Amino acid sequence: MTNGKERAFDKQEATILKELIRNPRISDNQLGRKTGIPVKTVNRKRKRIEQEGLINYYAHIDHGPSGTGKFMSSYLYLASLKHGLTRKQVHEALLAKTQQVSSTFRKHLHFTSVGEMDGRVCLVAMLESYKDEDVLEIYNADIVPFLNSLFGPDAIHSTRTVKIAHRLSLLNNYAPQINMQGGRIRQDWPDDYIFV
């Protein structure tokens, strides 16, 4: 949303975005040739979408069992925080301290989000390590003290975990074992299957 209103993409923007989802490294010239949209229009619309913060580019390294094998164990942690904390307080505190999180701590966090569980604010995090028992140690030695330092002793009310067996898809459109080849969405993957 922008300015409290839903932001709809026009037909050209949607076409450009589908190609960027397929291959984020594609140039404006290649986008123009592939889509039939004039290069100046591609450049203007792509810049606008980027400046509005509606698209982000990432490089995802697969450190799991099907990739480098560095992290053979993944768990989804849901840490329900104590009563009295608001989403805004938690979000702002975590954003303010994100840079201070050590690289050792950060390397084990596949993603983090703020959510709600049973009427409490919760931290949702995917933790990865080589062994199952290391994930528990990372949570108790790094994450629990970190949250206690931000929100006081006993910041965590309860914790739930889910062991991840296999990852199927990422970020709406990417299914590495199904629709990706060479780090990009396969050319034969239908446009109708790409969500914009």
C-alpha cells in the first residue's frame, strides 16, 4: 500500500515485474526486447517501482541439504512475548538493534518476522544450523538473552517450534526443486503461474 491506498500495477508494470521475478538480473534493454515495451518506458516504470519500495532484489544461497549442506537442520521458532508489549514497540526495538546483531548470530537466522499468537506479540524466526541440538543452543544462548536485553527479564512467555523437513517454495513464486534452473525461474514456466 502507498499512502493508505492499494497500489495496483498497470499492464506494462505487471509484465515488467513478471520478467524481473523470472530473472532479477535482466537489463532494461533485455526487458524491452522480451516484452515489446519501449526501453525508456521500462526504465521509467522499473525505477518508479524500485523507488516506491515495491520490489526488492535478493541473492539467496541454499545452505540446506539440497545446497551447500552447511545447515542440515532448520526450525521455525515462535516466541510469544510477555503481555504489555505492542507490535510497534517490538518492531521498533528490533529494527533499532538489527545492526548490532553479531554475524555469528545472524548467520543462523534464515528470516525473522513480528506476529501475533494467542493475544500476544510474537517473534517468528527460522533458525538453521548443522545439527538439531545446535539450534536449541542458539535459541537459548543468543536469542533469549537478546530479547531479554530489549524487553526486560522474562521477555518470552512461551516458545513453540516446528522442525522443517523440506522447503517447497519461497516468496510466492520460487520453488527451487520445481520451477528454477541456474538461479532463475525456468523459461518454460508459464507467466500465469507467476504472482504479481
